[in-house]
Amino acid sequence: MDVKKDTEIKRSSKAENILSQINSKTKLGDLRKIAKDIKKNHELAMELWSSEAYSPRLLAILIMDKKLLSEDVLNQLDKDMLTHTFGERNNLMDWLMANQLTKDKKKIALVKSWENSPSALQRRTFWYYQGRLRWTGKTPTDNADLLSALEANIEQEEPEVQWAMNFTAGWIGVYDEQNRARCIKLGEKTGLYKDEKVSKGCTPSYLPEFIRIEVNKRL
């Protein structure tokens, strides 16, 4: 008799029921509705995460308990994300940052420690967090230090980190008049996103253009 060893993860009926409701047509709004009904349920989140599928992992992030997201757990989630496509793993990490990591002072402190992390996704999160701070109108005083790090490292960085660094430089340039010329010069030097085609009404990522357009919006 052929006895097949069962290597499948045993999931609860609740997890299986939720997984059966999610498919490629499930929108983020649908996931938020499901999460609202579930509320916080870390054990269920880990079951959904174990599916290795993109949409269930987005849902899992919404219902995780941030108190249980230790550094070791976050490092494992980061490692798991690398099985996804470039776009999916960036979206998963950004979603984790927005829905969990920015909701807790200890997690924010951890994100701030990721500037030189060996993980590209964690370095991206460090820079994206800095950019979001400035984008939302907060004006931290360490712009000059950040720009020094940007100038030194942006050209050698991984593409996903480059994007977040460029995003941060863009918003420094918009809100910090004193460092605006420096941000524009950085964009001219790197040439990042200079040839990017954007949809009508969207702001290009090329720093000289991005800063000019966003500053004019605020005049």
C-alpha cells in the first residue's frame, strides 16, 4: 500500500473557509471588509500566511497582532515575501508597514533601525517611512543627514530601495526649501526615472520634475 506522507499544513476550518472566499478578483476593499469582521486574530493570520498566496497574505497582515510581531517574526515574514514577484513583495512589505509597523512606537523604532539592514525590503521600509513622514506634512529636522546618506548610496542600491530613497528625496525637496536645490541636483546626477512614462495627471518620479510640479501645487 502506498502511504503518502502528508506534508500539507493542517489549517482550521475557519482558515479554509476564508481561503475559499479569496481569488484573483478579490479587491483590497473586500479584504478590508473580511478583516473588519474578523478583527485581530494572530493565529488565524499565521494560518492564512501559510497559504503562501498573495491576497491571503494581504489579509493576514490586516489581522495580525502587532504585539506579537517580534524582530524574529518580522525577519521570517520578510524572508517569506521573497517567494513573491518583485511587485507583490514590495506591496506586501508596504502594506505591513502601513497597517502594522507604523501603529506602534516600538515597531517605528525598529523601522528606524533598518537603514543598513541586510534585507533590501527592510531598507526600503526605512526610506519609505521617512518619505511618508514628510509627505504627510511632518518636517523632521534631519533632512541634511538623510540627504548625505542618499547621495552616498542611492546609485548602488537595489531598485526597490532606490524607489523609496527617491521618494524621500522628492518630499524633502518639496517641503524643505533650504535643501530643495540639493534634491534637484541629486535627481539630475542620478537620472533616475528621467525617461519614465506616466499617465496624465500623475506626477513623474524624476526629482527635478516631481519637485517642480509638487511645489507649484502648493503655491
